[in-house]
Amino acid sequence: MIRAVFLDQGGALESPCYGTEPSRLMSDTFEGLRLLQRAGYAVVVVTHQGGVAKGFLGEPDVHRMKAYLEARLIEEDIPLGGFYYCPHHPDGKVRRYAVHCLCRKPQPGLLIRAASELRVDMGQSWMVGATLDDIETGRWAGCRTVLLTNGHETEWNLTEPRWPDYIAGTLLEASQLIALSSPRGVTQVPLDRLSRPPLL
């Protein structure tokens, strides 16, 4: 079995965008991914693509976005371990995708599917995302979690299943935490640091 770091595409790996616009990889992305690679983790993207349900794009567009991302990472000698997406949205306009599903975060369906297909040891894996829905997804799937405090979370509905193990400002910082972490490693986030949105 392998260890993996699951990354939300929009907010953790790239700046969010709809349609076929080229991916805008965030600062320190390559350095952070290389660190995870050296630490022995497969990098797996898990992403919402609700624009499919809303009619902004089709699944072929998502596949092109995946291909662009894979090619961009290969240029940096960083293999992508997997890419999983949810095309659904309950308020969508395209009937076949306008459903309540098990793959839209905070449901853990994408991670469970990836774990099965890639033979991932979830107890040794991580979910890194920019919203508390990402954190809840990772926790339900059995991962440890890192919340990126880069401004994408707006509601701050903090409940026990949505409590991250650690917080970080960037993907590089998250990668450093993961690479150094152990059962008695980095100190977990104290409660008072998550009682309000962290200052950037």
C-alpha cells in the first residue's frame, strides 16, 4: 500500500477557475510537491467540478484540464498519482449531474474511491485543502488533515468533524509539516487559534 497526500485543486494547488482556462499554479507549488515526493507520498488531486452540473463546462473540458496539469507537473519531474473529480451539484442545470452524491465534499466518496483504486493506506495519508469541507472529507476518510489559511474559507462553521490537525499558510508550509510529522511530531493546532479565522 502507498501513502498519499490528497490535494484540493482549487485553493490548495491552483487558483480556482471555471471553464478551460489554463491552471494557475499557486506560489511554492512545485517546491511543496517535490518535498512530498521526497517524503514518499503520492500526490492525488480531489476536486469539485460543479461547473459540469451548472452547464459551464463538460467532462471533456475537465479531462483537458487534468491533462494540462499532468503535463505541467511532468515538466517539473513531478508525477501526479491520481486525479479524481466530482461533476455534480444539487443546484445544477444539467439533470444527470444535478444530484446529491457521495463524491461531493464533505462526503468522502472521492477519497474512498482513490484509496480503493490506488491502494492507499488512509491512516498514513493526508488531506490538504483550503476549506473546512476539505477537512471534514479527510477526517471521514481516515486521513490526517491540514487547512490552508489562504482566504478560501468564509463561513468558519467549526464542528468536531471539521477540525484540522494542523494549519498552514501555503502548500509549501503544509508539505513541510507533513514531511516532519510523526505521532509525537509537530504540535497540533490549539483550540484558540481556530476560534476565529486566522489572520493572514
